[in-house]
Amino acid sequence: MGPLRGANLGHGDGSIFDNPSDKRREQRSNQMSAIKGSSSTRPLATIFAYSAISQAALGLSYPGTPLFLHSEGLDANVINAILASVALASLVGQITWGYLSDRMFSKLAYVEMGCAGSAIGFLILAGTHDMLSFTTFYILSSFVGSAAYPAAMALLADISPTQGRGRLMGMFWSAASVGWAIAVAFTGWMIENLGGRYLFGSCALLDAASLLLVYLGFRGHGLQRGGSKRRRGSRSFISTISHLTRPFYVLFLCTLVFYVMDFAKNVYVPMFYAFEVGLRATLATLLLSLTSWIEVPATILFGMLSDRIGRPKVVLMGYLLSVAFMIINVCVGGIGLAIMAMVIYGLVWGAFSAATSALASELIAKEDRGLAMGLLNSTASLASILAPLILGGLVYLSGYRSSFAAMASLMILFSLFFHLGVRRKGCTSDV
């Protein structure tokens, strides 16, 4: 993410400083961060609560929207086109807003703008009956709403001490898992019994609540919503992109491949369990819920581990666990191995999410964090566009088990790519 000055990804594998003065500067930096962190309990609690509430809204809308569109009689190809357009809007929005958040106003302003955009968008969707209008507003609200989550991650990195950043990122993602797991359990019921108007209205209420929470939680803490954060505003987008570090781009590509595999876990693995293994749809989706609950403690624990042994080791651990997840699915023939696979995936996400977020914030200069987090989050949107094309074709041509074996092989290849491409010397710490 840009040439960073003096790195510190962890504190368990030896010193990485070139001379004692660098080490003293880093110690002073960490002391200042710790002092700053000790007075930021309310903002931290606010960010964690925001993560849970915003992901609860996503837990309703993400699986609920295609169900709603199907109930309205839309063809599968039309639904896929709408979802792909929304993913593209989110991808472009995350990168655009991330870049702007480094150059004008503050990251807090973009969190609030994203919450407001999502709340207004879902409120409009709740009262829209024409499908063309629905699609238009859905795409627009996705573009504006995409500003919030990357900005929140960059904001959390800014206010957290370096030595505890993995643990705090773990708590952020753990809260997201709680919100997602609770909300997704009610999505199908709401569509079947209340309809899309109530589903989108609930999403609007949740996003409005997150906006109010963020506004009140950061009030009086010196983070200006509109200000003079224009330290490098004269640098163009292309110039900024070109100055991000090679290790960050390695992490970006590996994260994209990981999210393709994550898409397989959310879509193709449940289909495989339900229709080929014979576990039926109810049990297949119940196993997804099991994974989400395992993620909650796993994310915090792996985040803490990344503070001790280094972020790259924990991220690599997540990649290798994902290989094990896919290999086990190749062998699944009944409920036993299916449970084992989904339990392991809870550990996969725990190792991946917190350590990746913390590592990304330390691979670039502090003033480029907004763009970096926007790019990193955009990989999920890009994967949701690419994965159906790649995995759908593989499943059609060779079946589920061969496709899972191919994904395992791809993750092994990118694990090696990550190991060679993300070096401690290529990382940076911050003040």
C-alpha cells in the first residue's frame, strides 16, 4: 500500500529495525498510540457496535434481495444482472470513496455518509414497486453506501495502537459476524411472511440506527467531519495507485482469490451439501450459521495472535486452513465431514479477516489508508462478479468435487505467492 517507513507486523519473531534510533522512534510511537488508545474507549465501542448493526442490515439484504426478486417473478438471468450491477457499483464506490477519504473531509464523515446513503436507499426500495426504479435506486444506494465500511476500518486503524491492532480488528470483524449470523436467520422468514417492503424497511432502520450511533459515539472526540485533511490532495489517483507497495498488491490479489473461494463456501458448498450429498437445504444453511458463530471467538483470538507472532503468519495460516476446508469437501459424503469442514471454515475466516485488515493498514502510509481499505474491500465485490463465471463453469464441466479440488490447488499456489511476496521488510508501521 505504498512505501511505508519502518515496519512492525508483530512482536514475536525478532527485531526488524535497521538501527537503535529506529527502534526508539517505534517505541515512542507505540507509547503515543497506547496513550491515544486509552482515551478512545467510546469510539472503539462505537465502531464495534456499528460493525454489528451494519452487517445485520447486510445479513438481511444480501440473501434477501435475490429471494425478493425471485418472488416478484424475475428471471434468474435478470436477477444475476442486477446483482452484478450492484456489485460493480459497490466496487467502484469503495475505491472512489476510499481515495477521497484520504484527501478531503475525514474518514468519520464518509462512515456517516455511507450509513445515511444506505438508510435512504433502503427506505426508497421499501416503497418502490417498479423494477426499473428498484434497480436504479439499488445500484445508487450501493454506490453511496459503500463509503462506510472501508472508512470505518481505516478509522479503526488510525485510532488503535499498533501493538493491539490485530485484537481490535478481530473484535471489529467478530461483531460483524454476530450481526450477520443473527440477521440472516430471519431473512427467509421475513420474505415469506412479511414481504420485501418490511425487509428493506428493516434494513433502513438498521442503517439509520448505525448513523445515529456513529454520530453520537464520536461526538466530542476531536475527529472533525469536515476539515483540512488534504496533506497529499495534489497527487492524482493514478499516481497514488502507482505508489502503493508491491506487498500490498500481493495481498490484494491473494485476498481476491480468497473471496472467490469464500463465494464458493456461501453458494456452491451449500448446494453441494443439499443436492449431491443429500443433507437437504435446511441442514446445509444451518451449517453456514454454525460457521458464523465459530467465527466470533476465532476472529478475536487470531487477531490477538497476529499481535504476537506477526500478521503475515496468521494470514498464511488462514490460507492453508482454507486449503484443508476445500480438500475435506472433496471427501464429504455425509454430515460428519460436512460439520468438520464448516467448523474449520470458522477458523479460516477468523485467521483471515482481522490479520488481513491489520496487515493492510501497515503495508501502506497512514495517509493512504482510506484508499487501501477501499481497494481491499472491493475484492469481495469483484469476486462476486468473477466467481459465478469461474466456479459456475467449473461445476458445470467437472462437478462439485473436482471444482473444490481445483480451488484447493489455487489456494496453495497463492499461499506460496503470499509467502514470497509479503515480506516484513516491505511493511511499515505508523505513528
